[in-house]
Amino acid sequence: MKDLFAQGNETGEKSLDQRILELFREKKGGVVSGEELSSALGVSRTAVWKHIKTLKAIGYRFTAIPAQGYRLVSSPDILVPAEISSGLVTRRIGRRFICFRETESTNMVAFRMAEEGAEEGTVVVAEAQHLGKGRLGRRWESPPGVNLYCSLILRPPILPTQAAQLTFLSAVAVTRAITEMTLLQPVIKWPNDVLVGGGKVAGLLNEMSAETEKVNFIVLGIGININMRRDQFPNDLRHPATSLALETGREVSRLEFTRALLTALDDSYDAYLTNGYDTIREEWLSRFSMNGREVRVTFQNNSQAGMVMGIDDDGALLLRLHDGRVERVLAGDVTIL
Ligand code: BTN
């Protein structure tokens, strides 16, 4: 029997636990009788009771009302389909959720699913990753229960050369969700880091499958440090990192944050498909922290310094070198001088 997490199972079919929770949600805090649950789900009352016990063990609180049934009193802050999709109203993003207690990397899972034909809007989420992937082959620290690690499958009708626009779109959605949930004002560091107070709070890793003139799919991978504590960050980070909880001084609901992020992604993707890239680009530039700054960009064994002059439509950083030439930089690590 599948539990609340689609653990190791990528079919996305609903678990009995999920259906039990949906029945409680429909009652909006009211009492649901054991009889109602067992006949709606087609299982015995003993089976219903066993599932309520499992749900209690992962943090759901029920009260038993003698001779009437159960009331759902509170839900834990866990990232499972039944919770994320509750009250979420989106057009494309979140048509299907696959959630794991732990997986290698949500990007890897989403990429495989997309290759097998998973539909646009599929979202893969994990409570922890043991092979979390960062940019340029680095690892992404992914301890359980504190952050958000998710990957979305999109199938936009664009050319491969336009794919970087989706990275900008996801960075914009991340900054919107952060401001909505915390009132913090994040900035974007090229190519795809989101910073608060100088520390990195989110990273984006987008991967694509394409032919010469057609994108098959794009996986948008998003990692957000939500409630990570100082001692959970590794010591060997190249750049300072932070979390929303460290910046606000309070815990942030991961579920509410996830819903805010998926809504922002859905809105900006809809705007992108309807009106094109211009509005996304403007919003991205309004959050871009590096215009006019002297920086050094390092990529593999190459390093060049210059002044940031903006970005172009393909997502390249425009760097004015000291000899006056403007260079298009396609990849690298930026340090502000
Ligand atoms: C970066 O280096 O800044 C990019 C980090 C991207 C991390 C996210 S977490 C969810 C998704 N799955 C992964 O393995 N990586 C991305």
C-alpha cells in the first residue's frame, strides 16, 4: 500500500491516506464517522483505524469524538501531495505531484519521468536528497525536513536558444514567493542564485532535452533554504549561504511557501506563454543586484574581470572588460570585487 509519500513509486496514483485526508478536508474541520470513511473508501473500519494511526505517527492530530467519529485537528508541515495541493489553484503547475521522503535528486527523477512522457506541470518534491545536484557539477546540501527541493517539468513551445528565459522566469517566481511569505527583498545574482542579506538562499538548476529546433522538455530544479540552521550548512561553501528562517528570525511554513512558489511559477509561466519574455526580463532586471558592479567571473581555468552591463536575451552576462570590449559570458561563478 502506498503511503502519503509516493515513495519510490512514480505513478502518482492516490494513496488511501491521501483519500482519508481529502474526506476530512471536505468536512472543513467537522467530524467524519468511521462508517462514512469505510464506505467512501471501500475498506473495513479496522483498516480506516489503522490508517488514522499511521497518519498520527507522521504528525497529524485527530480527536476521537465518542459515538460520532474523528475530527482532524492539525496537520504537520510535510511536503506530500495531499497537503501541497490543498487549496492550490493553478493552471498548469502541479497537475501531478510526486513526493519522496528521500530520493537521489528531484532533477534526476523529473528528467527520467519527462523522458518517459510525463506531462507538463508535473512536480517532483523530496524531503531530502542524497545526491542533490548543484550548478557546475557541485552538490546541493539537502538535509531532511527543513528546506524545499523540487523539480518541475515544462514543455514550452520555444527554441533551445531561448531556454535560459525559463531560468530567469524561475528566479523571478522564487523572489516573488520569498517576498510574499516573508516581506524580505531578495536579489538575483547571475546566473541563477537568489540572495538575501548577501547570503544565498536559493539555487536553480535547469536541465533541458532538445533537438536542433525544438525543446522537448525543461526540468526546472529549485532548492530553497527555508528553515535550515547555521550548523546544517557545510563548512566548505564558496559563498555565504543563509535561510529564510535565519533572515527572519522565525520558522517559515514549508507547505505555505511551496504553495506560494508554485502559484508564482504558474502565474509567471502563464504570462510568459501569453505575452512573451519581456515582462519576465523586466522583473528579473529589477531584482538583479550586479548591474554596474565590478566583478570577476571564473569558469574552469579561465577568469576575467570587468563591469556588468546587463544580460542579453539568451541569458548571457554582458561584461565590459578593462580594454573596453564587451564580452558575452555564458557560464561561470561571479565574485563581486
Ligand atoms: C545551484 O548550484 O545553485 C543550483 C542548486 C539547485 C538545487 C536544486 S534542489 C532541487 C533540484 N534537485 C537537484 O538535485 N538540484 C535542484
